[in-house]
Amino acid sequence: MENTLADLILNRGAERRLKRGHLWIYSNEVDTKRSSLKGIEPGSQCRVLDSRGNSLGTAFVNPSQLICGRLVSRDKELDAALLSERLHSSLRLRQRYFNAPNYRLVYGDSDWLPGLVADRFGDHLVVQVSNWGMEKLLPQVVDALASLLNPRGILLRNDHQGRSPEQMPLVNEVVYGEVPEMVPFSENGVALLAPVHRGQKTGWFYDHRDNRARLNQWIKGRRVLDLFSYAGGWGVQALANGADHVTCVDASEQALQWCQENAAHNGVEGRLHTVRGKALEVLKAMVAEGEQFDVVVLDPPAFIKRRKDHKSGLAAYRHINQLAMRLLAADGLLVSASCSMHLKADELVDCVRGAAHQLGRPAALLASGGQGADHPVHPAIPETSYLKAQFVHLGKRGA
């Protein structure tokens, strides 16, 4: 690799994690006496060297961040040609494991494209960028995606919280072609509509696809409670797969309207009931009223967003799981999920175990799930693994 970029020299021993495959560089790992971070423009690409001057690759650098560097290559700069090559690679992976063009096309570090997320909804793409390095390459990203897939439209959803740490401007705009408010796509054989312009994140959460598919096998004739329902990813698919009745709960009236639209899109709106309110308050009210369901889906937002929130977040998971269990009829099924990276899978199992024990109900763990193949986990970066779903059968109290 030609030395045309500024050098970022690491402290002795700091290269070990990178040599094992990790892609992140922390600011305290940089030898600032030999290569000062000051003066480096956020988003610049720098050549990364170990303490002896051996090249480790090229990284996006932002000197103001704790994670000040993210490797983009082991031997070259990330330019339009390499960007196109990486996008082709990410597409091949998805085409290998998915029969229809509905998936997360790019998943950041796992696709060697740090700071880039792109979701594909058939002929439409939704793109998000979360660091200055990728922001500088955004025109090339759009051009490469347009050339690769010839989509009808590309929507840039850069109005998300992930841009705040790097103090990036918030933008929500169509940058190529046309993108309707509600984009049609399918998941697990169910026709759906994604609110890509105004919905959460990219408009949909593809990561739970496999977990929803598992639940769909066990749903026929059941009464289902879908908490934190958003646009009906769990609930509407349950109805389309034969659930007798589904109650969707969300704090957002708009989200519940999207649920209703998706139910109507599948002709199952007559079996859908929506409740607007905070999940904890709705759960408590339903418990007081003696409501019972055959299946409860508990898919909350992350209760542990930062490592320091672990103790309080863990308590929140325990509390809400116990409330959800109180609404389950004998021989009911709880789907307990978490998208908190800082919550381990066995900790979620322990939350479920503890709640069932306190209620005096026998519990059986039927299955455990994670994120789908379009959210591949980088084997050297545990942070790319975040999603958990536990499928728990609960017996009769005192049995």
C-alpha cells in the first residue's frame, strides 16, 4: 500500500485485537506522541501502523470519538472501485440465502462497510450512514447501488440518532428515482408495507425474520398479544398464518395505523385489535382485568443502550417479562426478545427463568433465535451480534 495517507501509529500491543480480525481502534490505543489525532479531519482515511511501523490497513478516522478509527481495508484505501466490490460481495451473500429481494443488503462492519446500512425492499432501497468517513463517500455509494441494482428509488434516511455522536446533520430525502410513502415487500411469504419515510430506522426490522417464521408455525387458532408492535411485523404475520385474534400494543398511534394498513393489505383486519399506550401501563391494566392470551410477543426497544445501564436494564427486562407471563393462559407461549447488545442471551434466559419461578409456573425453553442471515455476525466483532429471542412454553401455575 502506497503511503499517500496520514499515518496513525498505535501503542505497543494495541495491534493484537486488529490482527485477530477486529476492525475498531480506540483513541487510547493511538501513540499520540508519534501521530497526533489533533488536526485530522473527521472522516479522513489514514494508514494504520503498529508500534514498529508495520502496516495494519486503512481506517476511517474521527479524532473526537472513543472509537476513533474503523478499518476499511487491510491493504488499500476505500475508493469507488473497492466500494463497488464490497457491495457486490454483500449482494452475493444475500442472494445466496434469500429467494426474494427483501433483506438488509449492507450491515456495516460485517460487510466491511463501517457506518453503512442499506435495506432492500424489492425495487427500492433505504440507506443510512452513521460516520463521516462513509458520509464523504455517499455520492459513490448511491452511484454504486444504482448501478448494481437499477432500483426504482433510493431513500436516504439520515435522520436517525446514530448520527448524533459524530455531530452529523439530519437528512431525510430521496436521492435517486422515486420512493413511495409505503413500500411493498414480503417477509415469510406475507405481503407487507413498510413506512420507509416516517417509520423507525429504515422503516422495517428485518432482523427478526427467522424468529417470526418460527412463531408463524405455532400460531394457528391462537389469541396473540403483540407488545411494542410497531407496524405489525409479528402481529400481522400471525394473523396471515391463522391466528384467531391479535391485539397489537404500541405507544404510537401512527404505528398502530400502519398495523391496520398491513392487516387490511392481507384481508385480516377483522381479527386485529389495537391498543395505544405504554406497554407497562397496558400490561398492568390487562393483568388487573384478568385478560389471558395463548401467545405473548415481547419485543421491546433496547433497555440497555450503554454498558453502564446494564443493572437497571436487566431489572426492566425481569419486570416486563413477569408482567407478560401473568397474561399467558396455561400452556401458553412467550416470545421474549431483546435487541440490547449489552444483554447476553443467557441473561435473557435467566430473566425468563426467574419470572416463571416467581409466578410458580413451570417453564420449558423451546427454542432460541438471533438475527437473520442478512445481519451476519462478524466473528471477530461480538458487537455485531445483538438480537436475542427466547421461545418459552409456560405450564399451569402450581403444576
